[in-house]
Amino acid sequence: MDPKLTEVSQQFERFKAAFIRNDFDTCERLLSQLKVSLTQFRSLPPLFVDTPNATHELTLARDIYEHAVVLSVKIEDQEAFERDFFQLKPYYTDARGRLPPSAQEYPILGLNLLRLLVQNRIAEFHTELELLSATALENLCIKHAVELEQSFMEGAYNRVLSARQTVPHETYVYFMDLLAKTVRDEIAGCSEKAYDSLSINDARRILLFPSDQELFEYIKEDHPEWEIKNGYVIFQRAKESAPCKEIPSLQLINQTLSYARELERIV
Amino acid sequence: MAAAATTMVSSAGGLLAMLNESNPSLKLHALSLLNAFVDHFWPEISTSVPIIESLYEDEEFDQRQLAALLVSKVFYYLVELNDSLSYALGAGPLFDVSEESDYVHTLLAKAIDEYASLKSKAAEPNEAVKMDPRLEAIVERMLDKCILDGRYQQAIGMAIECRRLDKLEEAITRSDNIHATLSYCINISHSYVNLREYRQEVLRLLVKVYQKLPSPDYLSICQCLMLLDEPEGVSSILEKLLRSENKDDALLAFQIAFDLVENEHQAFLLNVKNLLSGPKSHPSESGQDGNGAASEDVQMADGTQAVNQIVQEADPNEATYAERLTKIKGILSGETSIQLTLQFLYSHNKSDLLILKTIKQSVEMRNSVCHSATIYANAIMHAGTTVDTFLRENLDWLSRATNWAKFSATAGLGVIHRGHLQQGRSLMAPYLPQSGAGGGGSPYSEGGALYALGLIHANHGEGLGLAALGTADEDVYDDIKNVLYTDSAVAGEAAGISMGLLMVGTATLTVYGREEEADTLIEQMTRDQDPILRYGGMYALALAYSGTANNKAIRQLLHFAVSDVNNDVRRTAVLALGFVLYSDPEQTPRIVSLLSESYNPHVRYGAALAVGISCAGTGLSEAISLLEPLTSDVVDFVRQGALIAMAMVMVQISEASDSRVGAFRRQLEKIILDKHEDTMSKMGAILASGILDAGGRNVTIKLLSRTKHDKITAVVGLAVFSQFWYWYPLIYFISLSFSPAAFIGLNYDLKIPRFEFLSHAKPSLFEYPRPTTVPTTTSAVKLPTAVLSISAKAKARATKKEADQKAIAEKSAGPESSAGSNTGKGKSTSDKDGDSMQVDSPAPEKKAEPEPAFEILTNPARVVPSQEKVIKFLEESRYVPIKLAPSGFVLVKDLRPTEPEVLSLTDAPSSTGSATSGSATGQQGSASAAAMAVDEEPQPPQPFEYTS
């Protein structure tokens, strides 16, 4: 076997060991080295040079990037997730014919969909969806993300939140939490506009918090401008901060009419 | 890259994501891969350009240049060439000028454009431009690479464009064929360098390079020096060559002189002539007893000067130098070439008197316009041949001319005798106003005579270059002034016009060839309220930019052609296009084609003449197609212009090379014979047939010399000609633009040795048009029988006369036997055609034989412009040309100098005798010609007795 490949494989073993130990600092350090080492392999996309160990190298590289994606979820780094996912993607699309399918493929694709949903990048979400095959759409991980998006769009926020309990993969939890936060932000935004104030009880129900305590924490962190008084949450101040500008319609109409008159006079 | 062709990733997303990695080696990896795939993924990459840009701007990133290159490529695909270029400059050495890709080509072109425009901006005095050193570096890399790859022409083009004279020099000196490269360089500096000052810089450099060469090409150097107007350089070169021991060098010097003369730059020639230092004179002058050769040459140059310069035989070197000096001065003064041309035109005269006869018969007597048109046609047909037979034979007819017609008839003599310098005065003497006495003849003819004298001497610069145009001679100028003081109003007017022409000369010369420098003057003139001044402005524009094909001038002219309110101005504007474009005749028909369909007849007329002027003598097929419909225009003067223009285009084009020539001749005949045709178009037709057969069918209209320089006299002559609208006698000015279509080989003594060379084409392609003979079907059908019999009779008379002349010739040639044989041979060619004139049978006989694929021509021979490319010199020939030119004056080297030379057309000893005796007929054709000139020529003018 190619010495370079052996070296990378050994390095990867060390990475996996650290990964299992949840020693994320070591993981990150090793991953960076691994990625640099991977640039030496010419069989990897986008070059796809047919070297003798091509399949092996491709599989290894894919494995590394899959771990990288999972790692980024574990250390809760969305940017790293995006970066690693894009580098992993060619292994699922362009290299599909060159190496056996990976067990991690659908969970990771689903994760990515979830990420897009969390980041509220709906357009990209649908673009990704279009690229998936019919069998992929049947997959539980993908289905989960698709259903979530539907609920989200319908405004069935309680379903979104309850879906947290039915995640198909442990890594999803992170994004599900984020999603709950996104949903809550949506609801909070709407409530602000819709009501002057709400009783704490109602507010807790609307914002889907299991306890008042959590509601208070949320308000403290995300909406310090809300006031809690006499068992009510008062949104008023937020309203003042965004005064609605009135369109000076009468003035405009007057102006336009005078222009028209004068124009007629000139001509 | 190769593998990428087999499998292609569907997206560059992975690579773009990699750019965001923190590890620089990953960024580098991504960059280099992206750079390789940018051709496919630029749309995707373009969204990430900011990231790559920030990489480029990151001082710590060590592959900034790669990032710049990538951004540059993306911008290139987005067609943001300016941004692309600025990033490519940032890419430094990574931007590989030798890469064969569209990207590199486009950007290089862009870079060179940018650089060139910056450079030319920097050249302007009050503009400070900061040159990006990186841009300069790229252009230099490109230039160096071209030079290394041996693509010198490309390098030269770029160097000139970018004003990098240092690189230009390098490219030239490093090329494998320096001479070829240099001449290429001269060519492009003429056709593409529009700025006059810069062109001069280029030429100066070329001269410098030329001089550095081990074997300098003096011919080209002198051409350059002439363009630079540096007579000192030329004269020193000439002197060096003349002082050389080698005879070939002297030949070369003569050749240079001839070439310079061809460009007709009078003031320059004069300077060169004056700067040539005389031989070291010895106090003891042995004067007149110089050897025979010297005395023979004396008469060729200014007599007084030459006599003083004949030096003692004790100093042979100085003697040869003196001898050569007189020769070269003769050449530079233009006399030698004028004389030789005269000889050639006289001996090869093939004009067809029958055509004139037909015209004469068909025009109505009372119609003075047609009458004088016939006279013009005659004059043009015989321009420079000194054959005035037609006038002599039709004196009574001629005498019907009145007033201005008389004027032009007399002036016509001037055209016919053009170049006949020595005799000019005596010839015209009877008509010139007698000093003091007021003259007995008609004032009109006096005026005409003055005009004629002016034409005879035209382009023989005795005085300043200015005077050379209208009058050419201080004496003549004085004459004109004298006439002004006499009471005669009409003569006064003529003189006034002559003076006016002089002024025209001044005005045009002040702007002639000045290009940008004349802009302010032109601007003033064209803005003026007075249409006449605007009209003048058009001419100024035409002459200032003549032959430059300058886009700005063209645009301006086109603007005036369509927007001016005055018809004259519009007509002139279109016409002026012809002048601006004559160096590029193919363009003219395209540019004026729309104008030729204008609703305004004046514009159509202008378009016709513009084509005529710029395509003169080319026989260009598009030009003919454009003119054809105009010759049957509804407006008479448009037809006139079109006919004249057509004749100018078709001059010296044989029917064999373009069948439309024949059709056109028949059309002319028809118009002339048609009783119902308008006078205007009839006049046009008559003139056209004159131009078509101009100069005894041996001249063509040329505005460019062989070296592609403008011929000043020719251009101005044609410019004046184009104003004949206002004053018909201006038609004669067209004779200034005639130049003989001939090859004339000269030996060391400036004589014409007899030798043969090859024209590698069917003779019929370039032969003279068949003389219209009695049995030709067209004339038989068209002409009434009465005309036939008369013409036949006239023909008989002509034959008889010719026979008489020959008898005289033989008599005079009799005494010396050697000369007899020479003249016999020399005349043989012209005799043969003479036969065909006398006897009608040879023509059908010729048809029977299969035509040979080539033709042997004998020096001097008629070589029409389109024939030039098939001319070849025979290998075993005794004479070798100094310069490989297919036409014009060419000096030849004698490889067997010991053998006796056979001269054709040249004087035998007898005429030398007559020449030295002072009547200065000199090289007057063959002995017979000399005899005729001496015995017959001077007397006949008397018959022009006008009974008014």
C-alpha cells in the first residue's frame, strides 16, 4: 500500500480515537492536518486522476469529511459544517460511480437540509431537495427534514417542536434545538405585532415553553425590551421603536395635479 | 487538466468552501484547482470573487498573485476587461503571455491598447501620465517573446503602436532578414502611423538602423530622409557614392536620384542639389577641353555650372566625380527623367487619330463646348508626346475657335509638348506677347500660350517648389507680370488666373500633407459663412490629408457631404474623399457607394469623381461597377463626371483584362455620335475618350510613387483638374498627374541600352487597344459611309506623311552607318505597330496563331501597372538592374562592359553634335525624331493664324 495513504489512514485512526473520546481540540488539530494531507491525492475531486488506490483514497477522504461534518455539529460550528459539507458533497454526487455508497450519506444530507431550515435559507433548501433522487426522499432522515419544513411553512410550530423527540439521528438534536429557537423567534415577532400585551400564561403557551421560568429566561436573553408587569408581558415598547411612516398621499396628489396643469399650459 | 476532461465535477462549491479554510495550504490548493477549472466554473466562482479578492489583498498570504490571476480570469469571463486587466497586472509573472488561450489573447490586446493609448497621451506636451510599471512590464514581456519567437512583424507592429522605439530597434536588428523587416517597417509606418510627428520619429530611427548595417540600403535610407525632409543626409550619401571607386556605387547614386525625382518633392530636390559639394576645384581651369564623355554630359545639366566644374585630367578621381556630379544634378533637376519620358512617349506613341477624327466629324461646328472638348481630348491624348499632327492637319477647323476656345487650343499645345523644355519657349514664341509691341495676335491665344508655357515647365523646378506648380519658371512668371501691365483685358485675365493658380499652389502647399497641423486653418475655413470659403476648406482638407485615409478627415468630409446647404460645398466634400483615400483605392467605392445613390446630383457627381480620382489607373472592378450606372444618369453633368471618372479608372487597362473597357469605349462612341445627346455628357464622353488614350496610350494616372509616397505635383494637378467645373482650361491640369507606364533601363551614361526582359503573361492581356480601323464592325455599322471615306482618305494622307518622315529620317541618319543600324532596331517595335496602322490585315492574322504565354519586351518598354507583377528579368541578360523594380527608371549594371553597347532610342553621334551646337534637342528619340525635331518642329506653329 502507498506509504502516503498508510500515513493518512493512521492519522485518521488517531482522529477517530480522539473523536470517540470527545477530545474535540485534538480532533480539530488532526482534522486540519488530514485535510492538508488529502490535497496530495490526485484521485480526489475535482481531479479524479485514476491512481491505483483511487477507490481506497476516495473512501478514506469521504470518511474523513463525514467525520469532519459530524465534528462540526458536535462543536456547534455552523460555518465549519457548511465548509466541510461542501467539500464532502462531490463524493456523494460526482464520485458516486467510483466508490460504494456510504451509510452516512442520508443522515448527513438530512443534516444539511436541517441546517438550511435553521438558517432560514429556504430557497437553498429546495434547491438541495431537487437534487435528491426519489429513493433518497424515501429515506427517514430526509423525510424528517422535509416534514419539518412543511410544518414550518404551515405555521404548525407545535409540530416542529414536538419533532425534536423523533429525531432519526443523535446529531440532529443540535439543529433541532436551534430550530426551536428559530420557531420561537418567529412567534415572538408575530406576537409583538399582534398584541399589546399577553398574560404570562398565554405567552408561555404561545411561545411553547414548558415552564414560566424558561419563558422569563428567554425574554431576558432575547427580548430585554419586553416588560413583565402584573402577570402580563407588555410588548408596547417594541412597537414604539418601529414607528410607522405615513405616506404623504394628499401632498403627492396635489403636486402631481399641479405638474399636469402646468405641463398643459406650456404645451 | 487532461483528466478533468474525462470526469467533470458538477460544481466548484467544494473548492470554494475550501477557500474558507484557515490553513493557507488548503487555500492554495483550492486556488490552484479553481484556477485550472475557472473556464467551466466562472459563474459559480464569480459569486465568491470577494473572498478571492480579499485573499489577494491579504498581505500575509503568499500566493496573492495566484488569487489575482483567478479574479482576473473571472472578470474576463464577465467581460469586465478593465478589472480583468488590473488584476492580471497584479498577477505579475503568473500571467503567461505565451499561453494560447482566448483569455490571454484578449487581455494582451487590451493591455497593448491601454499601453499604447497611455503612451500616446504621454507624448502630448501638457499631459502627465503615470505609467503603471506592471503594465509596461507585461507589454515588454510580450515584445521580448515575439522577438524571441521570431515573430518580428508582430513585434514591430506592437512596438510602433506603443511608441517603444527602443524595442522597435531591437526587433529590427535581431530579425533574420533585416532588409525585409526594414522595408516592412517603412510600409507600416506609412499606412498605420497617423501622427505625423511620431512617424518622423520612427523614420529617423529607421535611418539610424539602416546606417548601422554593414551594407546599407541607400535607396531606402534616402527615401526615409526625403520623408524627413533632411536633404543634408541625402546629399552626403550621394556624395559618398559618387566619390566611390566602384562604378556600381555611382549607378546606385543615379538610381537614388531617379527615385527621389519620382516623388516630385521639388524643394527637397533643390536642396539636395545645392548641397552637393562641387569637386575640389583647381585654380588652373582647363575648361572646355574635357574629354568627350564630359562634354556630352555637360549639355544635360546646367551649362554654366558644368563648364566651371570640368577639372583637369591630372586628377582622375576628381574628374570622374565631376562628371558624375553633373549627371546627378541633371537627374535631380528632373531634366533627365523628363527628357527620357519625352523620348519614350514620342517613340511609343500609339494614339489613334481615327478616334479624334470620328469625334471631330460628329460634333457640330457651332457647338463650341464640344469643339473645345475635342481640342482638350486631343491634347490629353497626345500629352507629352510632342505629336501635334492632329492640330496641324485640321488648322482650318481649328481656326473656327474663338475667344476662350482659342485660348485652350493654344494651351493644348503646351500639354502636348509637356516636358519639351528646351524648345518650349521657341515653340510658343509666336503666341507669346511681343514685348512692348502689344502683340498682333489675339489676346486669347496669348493668354493660352502663357498657360501652355506654364504647363510645359510644370514640375520642372527651376524656382521654388511653389512656382513649380503654376508657372515653374521665373521667366514665365515675369512674362505674366508683364502682360498684366499691358492694356489687353483678356490676356490680363488669363494672366490673373495664372497668378491665381500660383496662389492656389501657395494655399494648397501650405496645407499639403500637413495633416494635423492644418486642422485649425481647416476648422476656420469650414466654419465660415461664405460657401466659397467652405468650398476652399474642403479642398484644403482634401490636400492636407491626401492619401492618408485619415478617419477623422473622412468623417468630417462625409458630414459636410450630407449636411452642407450649398451644392458646391457638398460636391467638393464628396470629391475630396477621393483625395483622402487614394492610397487605399479599394475603400473608396465602399464609402461613396451610398452617396452615389444620393438624390442630389451634385453629390452623385462628386461621388463619381471621387472614385475616379482615388481609383485612377487601377481598373478596380468595384469602382467600375459603381460608375457604370452613373454613366446613364438622368442628369447630364452627372453623366459627364461619371464618364470622365470611368476613363480615369480604366486608363491603361486592356480589354482583355476587363471586358467592360471595350463596352465603355463603344458607349463613348455612341454618345459622341448621338445627335440628341446633351452637350454636357457629350463633352464628358469626348474628354473621357481623350483620357482613356492619354499620352499616346502610354501614360497612366498615378498619385503614388512606386515607394508609396505621394506625388505632390500629380495630386495638386488632379486637384486643380477637378475644378474644371468653373473653368474648362483647367482640364489640362490632368496632364500633371500623368506618369508614363514604362520600364526604362539606363546604363552608366544614362543612355538606354538595348536589352530584353520577360513579361510572363499573355501579350493580349496588356496590349495596346487595337487601333480603330476601317473594317472594324462597330465603326462600319455606326459611321455613315461619308465619314468612312474621309477617314480613309485622311488615313492615306497620314501614311503618306509618315513615309515622308521616314524618308527624311533615313536621309539624316544616312551619313553614319553605325547609327543607321541602331535606329533601325530601335524603331523596329514602333514600326511594327506602325505597319498595322498602315495595313489593316495584321490584326486578323494575329488571331490565327495560338497566343504565347509570355512576351519578350525590349527596353524601354510599356509596362502597365497591372503588368508589373509579371515582369521578370532574363537570367543570362547582359544587364542586371541595380534595383529590382518592374517599372520606372531603373539603372542597370553592365556585366560585359567590354562589348560594344547597343543603344535603343538614344542619340547617335550626329545628334550629339546638334545637341552641343546648342539647339538642345539632346536625347530626342531616335535619329529620325531628332531630325524631325530639328528640321520640322519649330516652324509649324505659325499656321495658327486666327482670323478674328
